[in-house]
Amino acid sequence: MSNLVRTEPLRGAPPLLVPGDLYSVVVLLRGYAEPEEVGDAVRADGSVTLVLPQAWGQASDYRESPAAAGGAETALEEAARGPILVDTGGPWAREALLGALAGQGVGPEDVTLVVGTHGHSDHIGNLGLFPGAALLVSHDFCLPGGRYLPHGLNEKRPLRLGPGLEVWATPGHGGQRDVSVVVTGTALGTVVVAGDVFERDGDEDSWQALSEDPVAQERSRKRVLGTADVVVPGHGAPFRVVRETSQPETKSCGNSSQEPEGGEEEPTLHR
């Protein structure tokens, strides 16, 4: 038995809301990458996503700086009790970002945690708007004021932000330190905000050229496809992940049958 995966665009213009019992996901700004007509230049900006804890919506006056007394894990969980911004776009998108946040009733001072999926300027160009937030940029975690805390994030050990909310190590595009945010329990299932692990839906012919470690990124892509129901890519519209199961043909000899060898199949993307 093999797992076949196909993707399809998730329709709707930003802000695109995916409600959830514990966390809602709002795609504030859709990333893009548009080649210019002359030369090899590309005009681009990264997607910006807001993760809103339902508890914060019920007590919107909550604002407390995360403490470091219990280490990085405790500080991350405290920071994730308020609005979480995943990537900030480039500095040229400053006003669009502020307007999109305001449309959700969120000001820069309300954001308690900013996660930068990787260190490229089109994804973390507006960190300066959030001096009161804890920052997790790639694998670097610091509290307001620049106090850095160590943690054990790796591909086998995610960082827990709350029930059904994690940060995964998804290396490849920017090297070994890219991360993705995984939100379970939404109305559409599991949402993975993947940065540039996926540039866009249908990027199979182009992502390798932009990857610093294609082998690691291929591994990250398969992991995301095996988990996500919706992917928010770095430079395109969110898309659904649709899984189909195919039964292999079996050959019989007499009264015996042959079973396929091996363990669970990795997802295979097809169009």
C-alpha cells in the first residue's frame, strides 16, 4: 500500500481565517515571487501568518512579558499565550502588516511571540515593530531585551508552545536552521506554516534551485506532507493536502499470496 498525495489551492483572499478550538490561524499577507521582465531579478515578499489563542480573545487585555525562570520551554509556552506572528514580511511591507494586524484587532504591542521561519530579509524584515515580543528566529530564542535561552530543538524534538501547537525543525531552504509552526485542531485539520520549505503550491520544478540543502529540504517536505492538511507556503497561496491510498497489485501462486515488504510508505506527491 502506498500513500499518494496531491495538493489543491485553498481559495480565498487574505486575510484568510482558519478557526480552531484552541488556536485560530489567520493568513494576513500572501507571499509572492514575481520575476521581472528584464534580467534575472525577482520581486518577492514572504507570507505573514497570525496564530491567535482563543483564550487571548476571551481576555484581550492579557499582556505579560514571558519569564525565563523555568527555562526556554516555560518561556515559550508563556509567550504563546498571546498573539503569535509567524514571519513579518520585508520592511517594504511595514504598513501592509500593521494594517492587516489592525484588521484582526491586534496592535504590535499585543504580539507576544514572533517566529521567524528563517533569516531571509523578506521573512523577518519587520522584527523591529515588536520590541516587547519574545523572538524565535530560526533556532535562536530570546526574550525582550535580548536575553537568549538555549533549547533542544531538532528534527526529532519539536518545541511545544501549547496543546496542539509546536515548532518543528524543517531544515533545507536556508540551511540547517529553518523552522515551521504546526497548529492542530483547526476547522481544516492540521495547518503547517512552513516558510520556504514550500515556495508555493506546485513548486516541484523550482524549489531545489533556491535550497541551500536540497537533501534536508526534501526530507522536510515529505514530513510536512505526511502531517499537514493545509500548508501555508512562503511565496504563494495556502494549499490543501489531499491523501489517497492505492492498493498494489498482488500476484498469486497457487493458494499463496505475496505481501509487500517494508514499513510505512512515505507520501508521494503527484499531480
